[in-house]
Amino acid sequence: MRSINILNALALVIGISLIACTTPAYSGANCAEWLAKANTNAEAVTISQRYQKILEELAKGCQALPANLSEAARNCLNEKNADIKKTLITAAGCYFSNACIPENPGIPASKLLHICKKGDFPEGEFNSMLENIDAATYLYGKALKKEFEKSNIYEPNGKRLLSNFFLSNAVLRESMGDR
């Protein structure tokens, strides 16, 4: 109960809605095209700039992306690092049990309870990055993956976007000494 209250309070402070966590499955070609273009745009900048560029692309979104996830990305565009983590964890919060939502969204993803990491990515996929990415980015990425899969757009471009998102977060955390 405490986590839900914290998430609701954070949502009010940063101005995003916790309702509408999912959208009906949508497999329109425009979402696949949007993902392909998002990857092209992200890969046109340096690895350390990709995190911000991907947030910009997610802010544009498509029908497969629920409003709370694209809205969170949009809100992150002008926020400081700590606020970005709060915004992402709040947007992702409705996809997971309360036990999965850490009090400090900046902790390494490897510190999340095993149940929070189980079954969402094939064994080994992204595991090498778990110590280097923050919990907020990881849980937000898992929420994105769920929506991409529901709309049949995860392979290959959704997976590629998440790889870039996670790798860029790891590089940024390392450059800031945030590990």
C-alpha cells in the first residue's frame, strides 16, 4: 500500500497519470515505422546522447505506446537526472507489484528483487547491464517491452531501441560516477 501512495504522490508532483497503463493491442505499420525511425535517429548521435534522444522519440510515441509512457518521456526532456528517474519509475509502476518498486529509483537494476526481473527478458538478455543501469530505466524499459510485444513490434526494432536505451544509461551512469 505504501508504494502505491508514494507512486500516486510522485505522479501528482510530476504531473503524469497512473491510469491508462495499457492500451489495446495495436499492430499498425506506422508503429513499426516509428520504431525503425526512432532507432535511426538514436543511432545518429553518440552513445552518451542516445538516452535523451530515445526519450525524445518515445515522447512522440505511436498508438502502441500508452499515454503514461509517452507522457513520462515527454516530461523527462527538461528534467534533471534524479527527476527523470522518479518520472520513469512512476510511469512504469502500474506494470509491477509494489515489491518491485524501489524507494530509490536510482539503485542498480541488479538490486531489484529476483521476482521483478524474472520472465521478462530471455535468460541472459540485458543481464550484463543490470549492474550498470538504474532500476527506473530498467523497469520503464520492461514496461515498454510489454507494450511492444502486445503490438507485435518488439522484434527486431523494439529490442534494438531497448538495447540502445539501456547501453546509453549505463554509459551515462559510468560517466557521472553514479554506480
